[in-house]
Amino acid sequence: MPAHLSNEQLIQTAKEFGTPLYVYHAEKIKEQYQKLTNGFSILNTKFFYASKALTNINILRYIKEIGCNVDCSSINEVRLALHAGFEPQSILYTSNGIAFSEIEEAVTAGVHINIDSLSNLEKFGKKYGHSYPVGIRIRPNIMAGGNLKISTGHEGSKFGIPVEQLNKIEEIVKANNIFIRTLHIHTGSDIKDADVFVKGIEVLFELIPHFPELEVIDLGGGFKVPYIPGEKETDINLLAQKIKETFDNHPIAGGKKFQLWFEPGKFLVSECGYLVAQVTVLKETAGAIFAAVDSGLNHLIRPMMYDAYHHINNISNPTGKLKSFTVTGNICETDTFAANRELTEIREGDYLAFLNAGAYGFEMASNYNSRFKPAEVLIRDSKAKLIRRRDDMNDLLKNQIELG
């Protein structure tokens, strides 16, 4: 039976810890991870949780507990992963436009590294030569993903070394005797079509013969999760089968077998998360009925940043009559969560639950308008535990220096 939290559980948790509140369901993370491991059991595969989606230290420790590795996008995420107890060999650092000093620290820590620029590849080679295996992130010039802002593999993207610069990569690798262990691509997020991953593999097939010490093919992440009712997530079993067939049917140089790596983020934690907010004001106008809540784009920016859809449930009046509402926040900025959305009748004081809030919800939150960041709660085995306290005035002032 799929893991989910009931309206009653969410209301009880909101009353206990206050709103706005991020609530995460541990068993849903485990369920998603098992989909991946079961589906890809037919291949030699490792998964690294893309921690940029949600870095609360308790979530990282739970990810480790269920057996997943971790992928990091900054040296601070590497530090958090180490603090959470991950062994260095379970940590992958996929760099992007970063100072070389971060790569040096990652080497000192002993983690896996993917490099995404010719500049840093050359610096790496001059300093480490063949002594430290490394990966190269390739930009495959493939357009994929649910939104241009989260598509990372197309020819206008800043991510990765363009595939057409292969000759320059080879020159640097040979000049510095670099041990290239991994070829990495990541085409975007919210990828529904398994064939996108197959296209990526076909790009890499052309490159494999150029790197004789290669051991790992890294296909990134981007598995689709359903946001809009009726949407389907990536069919993991079908994806694994198609990838297996692609490898089985291609004469890879020397018949070499590669380990396959993925970095799922949203797929693991999106559906585990709920943002629960309370309705503060109803305002009826000629054009809309506005339902304002005690949150805003400072807590969940995705609708305003990506035009992202988050399903909203009125969990305190789930059987009410359907009416059209525009759900907004309390920020001095246009912060519309949903425009003219059909919801069960909303009353002042009702609790609304924003679904799919586990990925890039709290992680992208801010103190805009000097609002406090919300608390975070983890529900595991039906027990709710506070894993981050709500901000207070001390948090707004703690790094400010008051001049006399």
C-alpha cells in the first residue's frame, strides 16, 4: 500500500508545531528508493541522492540508513554529508562553475568528483595527474525536462563540457595523464520519456573508446514525479529494461562492463513533503476569491519561479462544496500559489496542505519580508518529531553587526 499521510495526521501535526510547517514522511522516501533498487536490480547500479533537494541533516541520515549514497552540488553539502555519517566513498560531488579550492577540499575528503569545465579539468590534472580518479560531466546537447529552467543538457546550458569539445578534453587528459573513471551527463528534471536516457547513453557510447580506464557511466537524475492529478511518474521498470537493452545491443569497446550511476533527488523526496499553512484572510472581488495563507513565496517559491503546479488540499474541509479560489501568500509581492483553482470551500482558519513540497521547498526558502522560515517535522512510524525549529527574531539578527 502506497505511503501517505492522512488529513488527520497533518492537522494534528500542524496544531502541535504551528504553521506554516514542512512535514516529511519517512516511509514515502523509503518506498521511492525501493522502486529504484527493485527496478534496476537487473543492472549494476548505484544511486546517489541529490541532496540539493532537501538537506536537513535528519533526512540525510535517513537516506543513509535505507542504503542510498549521496550526491552534492557544493562543498558545504559534502561537509553536511560527512557530518551525517556518510563514508567518503558514498559521496559524489558534481561541481558546477566552482572555485578550484572546492575541488581540492573534495579530494582531501576522499569523495567522488565530477568536473564540468575544461579550466578545472586542466587545474586538476596539473595538481593530481593520475593519482586521483575523476569524472567528467558532458553536455550532450539534448533538450529534456519539464521546464527550460530545469533543463540542463541542451546546447544553451551552462552545465557540463560540450560534447563537441572532446578533442580539447583529450588533449588535457593526455597532457596530464588524468585517470578518467566516470563519464557523466544530466539532461534535466521531470523527464517522462525513458528514451531521453537512452539518447544520453548513445552520446556516451561515442565517447567511451576515448577513455580506456573508464569504469562508470553516470546518467544523472531527473526522473518524473506526478505533480498534477493524473500525471504518471517515470516507469522505473521500463527505464531499467530499456537501458539494459541499449547496453546489451551495443558493442562497447572490449566488451567492458560499466557500473551505472544515477542521482535522483526530487524522485526520492518530493512526494514525502507537505507544506501545511493556515488560511488567514478571505477576500472576495469581482475577479476572484482570494484565500491568503500564513506563508508565501518565501517558503515555497516554485510556483512563482517555475510556474510549478502544487496540488492543494483543504484538509480541514475535505468534503466541502467545490468553488474557485486563488490561493496567495502574505508577502509584499505577487505570490500566487494557485489561480482560480477548484478547491473544497475554504474558510478563514482552514488548514491547506501543499503537496509535493519535499523537494526544493524548504531548501529554497528565505527570510524575505523578514518573515521567519518555518519549522520542519519528520513523521516516521507514525511519530512526529521536530527536526528544525521555527525561526525567531534572533535568527533575523544573528549575523548582523549593529554599528554604534
